[in-house]
Amino acid sequence: MATGTLVAIYFIIWWVVLFAILPWGVRSQEETGEISAGTDPGAPTSARMLRKLVLTTLVAAVIFAIFYFLQAANIISLERIVQFTHPPHT
């Protein structure tokens, strides 16, 4: 598989994992009782983005490694996946 394809697959996996991890541990200002003037009470008190970015990178790397192993061992292939996504011919 081409390097560009692998980079694109990792990039897609990384973004999907990021959106899955973003809500973890978020506490609103209303939940903590620390509402700042002029802000929405539902706004997070501390987003902890650096920790979430690091965790996203680690989880995405594990998922990508599993994908790469399965693809290199010819257990799955992109061609086979594409075949399943096409409607049957009539």
C-alpha cells in the first residue's frame, strides 16, 4: 500500500478518535458551580486539550497498527472493503 494512502487512513482514524474522546471528562461551569460572568453555563471549565490530543494519538496509533497488521497479513484488504460497499449489479 502506498505511503500516502497509509497517511490518509491514519489521518481519518485520528480525527474519528478525536471526536470520540473530546467529551471525556468534560465538566461544565454549571456542574462545578464556577460560572464566569458573560459565559454560557454549559461551557467547559477545563477542556484539557493537550491530554486529549496525546490520548487521541495513542489510541489512533493502536487502531492503525491493528489495521496495518490485518492488511499486511492479507486478512483484510481495501479492495475487499470496496467490494462490500458497492451495490450489487442488476
